[in-house]
Amino acid sequence: MAGAFIPAALTMVRRGTSRLFPVIRLAAADLARNARHVAGRIAVVLMSTAFAVTVIVVAAAESERDRVEYRP
């Protein structure tokens, strides 16, 4: 599913950049032109970010639980 969504999303991003700075327009055009090659890399970055956020949330929850259960 993500394989079909990401190239379509990159194409939509390219269409919405007409009023932005030229550098951003060029980057968006390059991403849209190479959408099939970039889609896998974007999926990896999204999964890595989700994993990092999960680790941080679990660590914060365990830390808070330890703080509440602490008995001096």
C-alpha cells in the first residue's frame, strides 16, 4: 500500500509548490520525477522515525511508572 501512496503523494507535493522558493520547487520536482526510487527510502525513514518515537514513549512511561512507585 505504501508503495503506491508515496509516489502519488510526491506528485501532489510537486503540484502544490508553484508559489514557493525556486530551490524548494526544484527539490519537489526532482522528488516527483524520481518518485519510484525515492519511495523506498521515504518508507524506511518513516519506519525509523516511528520506531524511535515508540522507544522514547515507552522509556518515558517506564520512567514515570518508576517515579510513582518509588518508596524511599
